[in-house]
Amino acid sequence: MLTVHIISDSIGNTAKDVVDAALVQFSYENKEYKVLKNSNVCTKEKIDCIISNVNEGDVIVQTLVDGALASYVKEKGLENNIKVIDLLSEMLSTFEEKLGVKAEGNPGLNRKMGEEYFKRIDALEFAVKYDDGKDINGLKEADVIILGVSRTSKTPLSLYLANRNIKVMNVPIIQDLILPEQLYEVKRKVIGLTNSVEQLNKLREERLKTLGVSGNSDYTDEIQIFEELEYALEIMGKL
């Protein structure tokens, strides 16, 4: 069992992403490992506490901006025969040399709340508020409007785009339910999602299972799904 101990003076998500990206390269059978994240590590005392729980054979991955603390972790690693991977120090020193200026040395600068952060929060709140066509008032304010029948991943896509500061409203297409006329006024930013009958059938059956619903249903009937898709394509064609 490989144990990777992340030591970060911020949240530690950057190091976790890098570690995950490396470990995913190994086959599933070899995935006998765990990753432990230690956040907001800013003192030698805290480092000592972490090192005391690291066993020989474990690996430490650190992203400490403070050079003195980073060096301290390396020293402790050598003393205890523990491998230490430093993701930042060499990079920072190289950039300092090339840019001719010293690094700020402030932990978590890339995660400080700024204009981009608040834009993303606004976009996420917008996606939740205008999810599933609950309120048509978002049509004009939305950057993108997503249409589709049930289980075409409208909500996941809305949230994915919201994380990129894009305000998304999604509207379900339901047979015999008239869509808002305002859609035709903003049709340039409308995107239609579709899928195969077979895939939608599988997704809907799984959805019903999670809800504890069993037995036959129009919701999963392939003929019904085909008719829904035909209707949806007709609507999309008009838009």
C-alpha cells in the first residue's frame, strides 16, 4: 500500500490534482494507494506532527511557497528516509532567475477571491435558479440556453459551463408542452442536446432504479423515447 502525504500551505488541491494525474497512469490492479492531504501547513511544528505519522516507504508531495519550510520538509525527509517530491521550489527558483524578480511567497494566491471567482459564483447560482425551466425570466440574461428531453445531461452541462463563468439556463422539451415564445427572440444562443434511443433508455432505467421505481413505464419505453426525440428535433429545427 502506497501512502502519499500532501503538504500544502494552501488548500492542497493543486498537489492533489497532480498526484491523481500521475497515479491514474497505473493499471487498476496496482491502485493500492491512498492520498492524505494536509492543508494550511505554515509552521515547523505542524510539519513535525505530519512527519511523525509518515512511515518509511511513504511519499511526501509538497507545495510550500515558503522556501525555509520547503527546505525543512526535505531535511526531515532525509533524516527519516522518506522520499519528498517538491512541486514548487525548483519551478519558483527557475522563474525567479528568468524573470529577474522574487516570487511573492504568498500561499494560495491562485485561489484568492477576485473578480473571476465572483463571476463563477454568479454563474453557478444562475444555473441552479434557472435549472429545468423553472423560471423563464432568465432567458434574456443567459449566455447560453440548453434544450433537450429528459436525461440528455442538461443540468450537468449547465453546471460544467457555470464553472467557466458562463450563465446557462436549461429548458426541458416535453411533448404537448408549449415552450416559451421568448425562446424565438433569443434563438441565437440556444443549443439543443439529443442522444440515441438506446442510450436514453439505459439512462432513464438507471434513474428510475435510483428512485426505487420498478416495472414498465412510458418514461423508459423506446417508442415513447423515439417520439420525444422526434418532437424535440422538430422544435430545434424551428429554432
